[in-house]
Amino acid sequence: MIEELKAKLGAEVAALQHELNVTLPAEIRKAVELGDLRENSEYKAALERQQFVRARLGQLHQRLSKLSQIDVAQIPSDRVGLGSRVVVQDEQTRGRETYSLVFGDSVELEDGQCSMSSPIGRALVGKGLGETAVIKLPAVTRRLTIVELRTIHDGVR
């Protein structure tokens, strides 16, 4: 999971580096050749895109740095943590829900993915099989009992 995320972010870094170092300079040169820069929308757009790309690259480098610091051996194998797939049963409705815990700033949350920094994620982290997580929401308090747990060590998919 962590290696896949690193590869995905690395590919985005490579694409943005190419855009920053090759594509945007070419667009800026072409816009400069058109003349008056005060009223040149292509020039302004290219400069704005350049600022955005630099900012995004900074975010990605910071994220990759944080990912490199994660030691999978420190994630418990019998408790909910990063990469865990958890099936919970709501004590009131008796309905079952499945969550996969992911990073708080994951860009693309798929069905069933839950950020570790969300109220549900925070309530589940550190809980074991059979334990109950209490989630206090503005309208209701939910009690979710963990009925199935697969951790990152189990090769969660």
C-alpha cells in the first residue's frame, strides 16, 4: 500500500517536473514572442500555472518525505491502524459497514475508504477485534463493534 502510493506520487512528481522544466518554459517563450506582456493572457496563464506546479511539487515532496518515515513494523498487527480493512456492526441498526483506513490527505478516496483523521477513523484506530468504537456526531452517537479486522500485515486489498 505504501509503496504503491509512493510510486503514484513519484509518477505525478515526474510529470510535473517535466511540465515545469520543459512545457511551461516553451509556453512562456512563445507568449513573450507575441509582444506586449501587460495584455498577454497566454503569458499570465503560463506564469500562474508555473506557480501552481511549483506549489504542488512542494506538497508532493513533503508527502513523499512523510511516507518514507513510516515504519510498517511499528503498525500493530492485531489493532486497527494505517492500511487496515475493518468490518463494523452498528449496535443500533445492526447494519454492517466496511472501511479501509487511509492517509488523512489521500487525494482519491474510493468507496469504503476512510481517512484516519476523520471522526470514524480516529474512533477506530487502536481498537481490536470485538471492541466497540464510540463516535460522537452532532446529531447522534454511534457505537460500532469491530467484527472483522485485516491489517496491512495481512496484505489487505
